[in-house]
Amino acid sequence: MYRTVALIWITYNLMVVGGLADDAIDELFRALADPTRRDILRRCAVGEPSVSRLAQAYPVSFAAVQKHVAVLERAGLVTKERRGREQLVSTNAGAVGRARRALDELERTWSGRVERMSDVLSQSTTRRPA
Amino acid sequence: MSIRSVDTDHDNLAVILIADLAAPIEQVWELWSDPRKLERWLGPPSHPATVEQHDLTPGGEVTFFMTGPEGDVSWGTWRLAAVDPPVSLEFTDAFADTDGTPIAGTPVTTIRVQLTEHGDGTRMEIRATFESREDMAAWLNMGTVDGLQQAVSQMDALLAA
């Protein structure tokens, strides 16, 4: 259920918010017309699997899965990212959102600390030399 | 407001904070080198910090715990990579168990601090970097309470001002 909602949301974002041209929308629907590709997309909306891990999930060759990922990538539905020997696949919406949230949290933690440092300093430097 | 700028570097998974503090560089250094001062800013008001070990030398460790309102305790450990008083330090920051051992699967960040004399005061640059995207994902699971608490404490400070 959650995954289907995520899929619809991504598609909606690409079409409506992304303002795609007609041929790009054709490509999008072609990419979504295949059940294996839809399943790959669902997996990538909630995680960041590698191409080889995806390949293990389907009774088809590694090359076939790679081709499916390429179609999804051309349609703008997923992004491939090389890390070491692996190629990780994620939906744009999922990956970007997660990265931003984590960096925001890290920033808030350290901003709070710096503000408190400033308080500690102002409490210990009651008088400054003229 | 001592924070001058906050930059988020998505490519390098880093946050860079620059603050201008109205105190000489030696006093700003003491915020890090004096465990009693460190305790006063490390945790948000709702989660005060207690520093246990404090060895601010290369290869040394700083271990601490924060106590939440429900008596819940979370431990952290810093492993110092480089220390150059009173201008810079670099360490990895990890969630730890009670003897200071980092807990596998919890996020690790690298923190670099640089202090420079700036007018009458001190400019402090803090660069906080996630080691990997896994660490970033783990931070979202672990760090939210902390992050929210920070935000709340900032609001409190604003209201009190």
C-alpha cells in the first residue's frame, strides 16, 4: 500500500510538478508499463538497492535487469549512483529527500551547540577590557 | 546571533557552520578543552551532557552521556584524529555503548573545527561530514530527537531574548 502510494506520488511529481513535455510523458508511461520495472521502482522508493541486489530478486539475467534500470533512468524515475564496485539505484524523490533531511538534522544539532557555546562565553566573560 | 553562515554541501554530505564569537581564541578553545565547559553546550537543555573521559590529544577519546527527561541515557564517543591548541581539532563522533565503544550500525560523523582570531573575537568554522550515505540514513533514525530538541531550545532562547 505504502509503496503504491509512493509510486503514484513520484509519477505525479514528475508529470505535474516536473512539467514534462509530451514525449517525456510517453517515455514515462512506457517505463511504467512493465510489471518488473514497476516492481524495481517500488523497491527503489523505499531503499537504495544495488543493481546486483535487484538482479537477485527476479528470474531474469543481470543484463535484463540492467536494461530495465536504464529505461527507468531515461524516464527520469530513478538515479544510478556508483559506490565502489556497486551501482545503487534510488528514486529521485526518495534519495534527495533523505539526504536533505539528514543534513538538516546535522546542521540543527551543531547550530544548537554553537548557540549554547555563545551563551557559555557570554556568561564567563562578564567584563571585557576597555 | 553568533552564527554567520550555514552551508550544506550535498555532494560531500557536509554541513559547514561559521560563527563569530565575542571572546578571545583561548577562551573559545576552552569550550572544547575544559570538560566542565564542554558539558554546558554539548547537550540540549532537555538532555544535559556529562563528560566521562576527556583526552583531547591525537588518538585520544572523549566519552560522554546525555540524560533525557525520562532518565533515558545515550552515550557518545569522540575519537580525536588531530588536535592543535588553540586553533584546530578533528574527530569522529559516534554513538557508543556504556564503555565508549561505538555501536555498529549507528551513524558516524567527522567534525573539523578551525578557530581564527577575528577582530576582537574569534571566528569558528565547524565542518560536520557524514562518512557515508548509510550514516546519513542511520542519523535520521537516531538523530531526530536531538534535532528537534535543538530546534525547541533555540525557540526558547528567542522567546527569552
